[in-house]
Amino acid sequence: MAGRLGILAIATLVLATTFAAHSTWAQDNTTERIAISELKQKLDSGEEFLLIDVREDEELERDGAIAGAVHIPMGELDARMKDIPKDISLVFY
């Protein structure tokens, strides 16, 4: 648990309930930042959401990962947006 919280402490978290199909990073009323403590509550409660780790490979190897997170490096995110479900809450870090 301490390792997972350490990773959370360095993460910038964005909760996006939906994404516009034509705009990867559209800022609209369904996108918000959440606090690390709120992500911890979501993880602990078993709430259903998809956690996406956008750090590069070197960062992931150096710092570890949160169990259950999907790794999509920031440099690949645009190309892989079609693979990300649109019907679930998303948290990027």
C-alpha cells in the first residue's frame, strides 16, 4: 500500500467521465482534476473506473505502477484513444 501511495503522490490526476470522439484532450464540463486522496478512496471502495498511467517506460520502471492501471505512454495516447472505452470513468496519471 505504501508503494501505491508513493506513486499517487507524484501523479497528476485527471478524472474524465467521457471523451469527445474527435478531440483527445477536450476540456469540457465532464473533465475535472481530483485529489490524490479522492483517487485513494476510489481505489479502496472498489469503484469502477479505468486508471491509465501515461508516464513513459523509464518512469514506470523507476517508480513502479498502481496495480490494475493500464500503461499508455503520453507519446502514444493520441494514437491509442480509439482503444480506450468511452462508457466508463477514466483517471489519467
